[in-house]
Amino acid sequence: MNSDSPIADQTDHPGEEIVVVAAGALPWRVAPGEKDKLEVLLIHRPRYDDWSWPKGKIDPGETVPECAAREVDEEIGLRAPLGIPLPSIHYHVPLGLKVVHYWAVDVNGAQILPDGKEVDSVMWCSPEKAASLLSNPSDVAPLEHLAAAHALGELKTWPLVIVRHAKAKPRSSWSKAEGDRPLAATGTRQAQAVGRLLQAWKPMRIVSSPWLRCTSTIAPYARASEAKVKLNEALTEHRHARHPHKTAAAVEGLFDKQRAVVLCTHRPALPTVFAQLGKHMGSKLRAQLPGSDPFLAPGEIVVCHVAHHSKDRVVAVERFRPFDD
């Protein structure tokens, strides 16, 4: 399986097979000259003569966050990081049941450039007006969630991403220093997939264990993005075993700059990592964090969305496995 979709609420269609998977986003901004007035961007599609959100079907081998980011770029020329996840919607198309996964996207002053083919017009408007114009009634659900998040101060966020290093060569077949044990062939492919997936959130900071299997996992993304990499011994297996409080401190330090960041570490350190992150969220979100060994599969990631206004409060949690073979 090349991509894992997040679990979507299928209450209205229990047990029905999903035959079409799509993803998109709700672009938003605070109205120019207004302090708290929320506006969202609707797109007009001439093929259907409808008002909708930027979205499209998933490509083979693509994860749903990658699909959402790509579709937003292709349809309105916006290359912005995904924000909080929004409710997915289900509806029937000729092939059967379709699911669309949505995220919020902060336009943040960027220029919108409709492609002129799939999208011929765009409109900034209030959530109330958008709700009245949307052609698919199902599209109102993610809009209502976005507006509620804005009212709570939980819409403007930055992502804190945890990555377990990709699959390494077996310990039993490695006789040299543990820190030099490299990725297996599968792990190398996983690292490439992790690099593509991280583009959905565009973090420009990476904090990693200096051991080779961690640095090799984040290397593809670091090269592609020119993100700044900081190596921290507290994230190694050995240092964690001796001083887990230093590992916890490394996690806590990620909140200081309030900017998108990736942390890459090892399976034995993950309980400490998630326990520390759990201190920054309520019990409902805490229950979404991995709670049992192995916590994450090799190359799997957890994304914690931190509210800007609060400095350190996590308001949404996501989990993705970009590659498995």
C-alpha cells in the first residue's frame, strides 16, 4: 500500500465501499483592514458551473495531504502549507461513494492565480455567504468546522511533525557502530516518500538524532527544501536510555520558536516524545497519539498542529504512513 488515508467519518454511509478518494483545502484569510473578520475563497468550475473548494482525485502512490497540496497549487496557484484537518465529506458519484479529505490553508497574503481551465473565477467571501453559494451541500461541513476553529483561536497554527526513521538494516547483520547502521533498500524508498509528504507542511527546521538512519531519513526533504538541520544527541537511542529527561527537554524546546519543525528519532524514544507532547493537549487529542509499541512504523509520521496564539497548545493531531512495501 503506497499511501494511507486518514480515517474519515462515514456515519451516513456505514460499511459502504469508498471507490473514489480525493483531497483539497479551504483557503482562508483575515479580511484586509479587519482584525478578526474571516474570509474564505470559493472557486468556480466552468465544467460543472458550480462553486466549490479546490480539490481533486488522488494520484497513484500519492498520500491525501500530497494530493490536497498539489490540487491547491494546480487549481489556484497557491503553494502554502496545510493547516488543521477539517471534516471529510462523502457523497455519491456515478462510480459509487466518494470521499474528499479537506484541510484549512492560510493564504497569508499570497497571490491567487486560477488555472483558467478547471477554475475560471474565484471569490473571497464570508463563511455565511460561502455556505449559501456552495453547490454541494456536503461542502458546508468543513466550512463550519473552519469557522468554529477561527472563533476559538485554533485556526492559525504551525505544524510540529514527529518522524520515526525509515527501515534500517537489521541489527543482527550489522557489526559496526550502532550509530552508523544505514537504511535498508526499503528504508531508502521510505525516506524519499517521507520527503515528498513533508512538502505538504513545508517545515524549514529539522531536529534529528545524529545517527545515520535518522539523518538519511530526513536527507531527501532537507536537500529539496534547504531546511535547516540541527542534530541533537538527546534523540539517540543510547542517550535516551540513560537520560530520557533530556529527550523530553528536546521535544519541549521545539515549541520555543513557534515555527514549523520536524523531529526525527528512534522507536525506543517515541514513548517519551509522545508523553511530552501529550502535556500540550487535552485528553481527547492525547488519546489519538500512539500509545503502544512500536508506536510508529518505520517512516511513519505524526503531525501536531499548534495554535499560534497560545505558543504551545496542540489543537489537532494527524498520523500518516507515506510508504510501506
